[in-house]
Amino acid sequence: MSETINTYNPATGEKIDHYHLMSAEDAEQAVTRSQEAYLNWRRTSFETRADLLNNLADLMEERIDDLASLMTREMGKVTAQGKQEVQLCAQICRYTAEHGASMLEDEHRIFEGGRAIITYQPIGVILGIQPWNFPLYQVIRYSVSNIMAGNTTVLKHAQNVFGMAQAIQQMYEDAGFPKNVYQSLLIDGSTASDLIKHKYVRGVTFTGSDEVGKQVAKEAASLSKKTVMELGSNDAFVVLEDADIDNAVEMCIQGRVINNGETCVAAKRFVVVDSVYDEFRDKFVAKCKKLKVGDPTDENTDLGPMAREDLRDELHEQVKKSLDAGASLTLGGVIPDSDGYFYPVTVLEDVSSGMPAYDDELFGPVASLIRARDDKQAMEVANDSRYGLGGGIFSTDTDKAVELAKDEFDTGMVNINGYSLAQPNLPFGGVKDSGYGREHGGYGMREFVNIKTIMVAEKAAE
């Protein structure tokens, strides 16, 4: 008898639906079907793949209301942000369709005694293990680039968004992709781990916590299988002494509370130079007090609930441990007495090394304010983290900020005087415990290909 998984609406705690987990044997057979589909798919033209990806983009836009509503029901995303996620996914499909052929076309070079062809060939079935916080985007991000490259893919999605997992497979098939080029497998973590060993799985792409990601990478590496890891982070946004404080406050709040604060590349630590700290803090707290936490379907809501009760409770525990270690509570920090898995916008001050609010990732609407003596120390604090996904610098001297971003900030991405999530035409990924590999901007299409060199000897002209 297969295990039943229930999903719940995080705004109310009410049960939404139930799903039956696939057996390990069924999952293995799905990978075999994916391999069979790959043998045909790899021979399709770039033009064919691009046409189907454009079909997929059209379908997403047609179904935008249903997809956004599903996100809201399953993981509490504010509806307007759900629609933005769908639009981003459609843009990713179109960007990949437009640029795939040029990113993957053969290159020609000369070597002594002949000429060479460098060709980017697909390698087979790619296993994706993806989280719930961007339930459409995380899947589209990795799958379309790999499918454009000629690979096929199987997905292990988070159990609280199994409805989205099914909806994505349906869209791929409705868009005209051959069956089994993309499959959503309703499996648990242990089954996904076992699939890494499957002879037909040639690569693994994982998004999630650094702790789990390292185990996935270790398992794959022991089998010489390539991985891409997009892991957690504790991104620092640095406010220098010459910053436009009003802009910095607005952008930092946006970066902290977007997606209910549940974003790997969210602004989490705010490192503010002493000379402007009080002004920043006062304006930041005042604006946070005006944010509305509540029903994610209400157009006036800024933050919905957290995705699961256990996630809310873990976040609260991190806040309590930080307070016990000497942090001070400026705003929030109390679980509301209401239905659903809500957590208030929370501001911590006097945050220092050794506290969860400084060292770890707080995956929810909690801001850690850190005072720095000067610009130099602010950058040192920003880099004082095992993570390195994103970050930000606020300064009216843009050239100085860009120089610091290039030469000093040890992260994969840096925002200057703003806050941006993923862009289809720009590489996305991190360093240190935030992982490795890049997605978007064409880079993801070359992560799981065989960069094959073909050397053709040529006789010298007589």
C-alpha cells in the first residue's frame, strides 16, 4: 500500500488534497522511460525544441490565474507575486527558445595539423530535486534549459506542492512535448536519493538547504555524476555612509519580505554604517510596521503565511535563540493567535556572530540589523558568512559600489542600489556554501552537456 501525502492550505490549515507516493520500482521505471524518450529527443532539431518551448510559454500565460491560485493554496504565495512568477517562467521559456541554438551550436577551431569541432552534446536523463518556495519557477528554470540541450528530465518536487508538480507535467504534454521528455515523480527524499544511483541518471540539479544539498552532491560525486547546487544563503545588504537612505530602506524591505520572506536570495542581513544606522533603522522599522500580513488572496496583503507550520516554528526558534544570545527585539517576534502559519514581520538588532540571525539562514520575514563602524568593516561583515549567493550595496557613488561588488563581495550576484530576483538573460548561482553551477543567461544549457572535441587531421598543402 503506497503512502498517502496530504497537502494543506497554509493560510487556514485546512486540507487541500491527497496524493499517493510512487513506489521505488515505479520511479525507476519512470527513469527508464525518460531514457527511452531521450534517445529520440536528442535527435530533434533546435527549431523543434524552440517551437515547443514557445508553446509552453503560451500555455503558462493562458493558465496564469489557475497557476497563481494553486501556488497561493499550496504554499501561501501572495496572488500577485504568483502571477509574476508565471510571467517570469514564460520569459525563461522564450529566452531559451530564442538563444538555445546559438548557445549550443558547434564551434570550429584550428590546431596544428588539422581543424577541430567543439560540439555540445546532451548526456541523458537529468534528475531535478526542487523546493516549494517558487513551485513553478524552480522547475522551469532547470528543466527548459536541459530539454533545450537535448536532455530529458525527471523531477522530485516538494511534497506540499504536488499539485503544481502534476500541473507542470500536464503543461509540458499539452504544449506538444513527447511523453516522458519531462516527468514529475511523486516521490519522497529517500527514493530520490536512490534514483541518483540509477544507471540512466547522468546528472543531478538540486535547489534547497546546504545541508541536504551537500549529501546529494556527495552521493552523485561518488558515482562521477555532475551536479548543480543552488543552496541556501544569508545575503547581506550593505548600506554605506553615502547611501540614499530612503531608497535603501524601500529596496531592503522589498528584498526581505518578497515571497513571504521565503527566498534563498532574499535580503536577510542588513549591514549599516554607524553614521547612518539610526536613520536607516528608524525608517526601516516604521515602514515594516505598515506592512499587512494576512490573506494572500487579498490584493492589499504584503505577506501571506509561511508555507508550513514546522517552518514557522523553526524560524521562531531561531529568533528565540538569537535573543537568548544577546540580540534585541525591535519589532514582531510573537506567533499570532490565529489560524494558518503566519509569522509577523520581525526586526532584530544587536545581531552578532554566534547567533542564528547572523550565522544561519532565516527563511522567513525576519530582518537582522548589524551596525558597522565604517564602509570597510561593513564589507568585512558582509563577507563574514559561509554563504555566498547574493547581496547588495547601497551608495550614491555607483562606480565605487561596482568596484566593491567586483573585487570584494564574495557572492555569485550583487545588487547595486536596488533589489532584483532572477532575470532570464543573467546567470544565477552562488559560491561557498551557497553552491555552484549557473542557471539562466544561457549558462544553464551548458551545465549538463558533453563538451566534445572532434579533431580532424588535414594534410599540409603541397
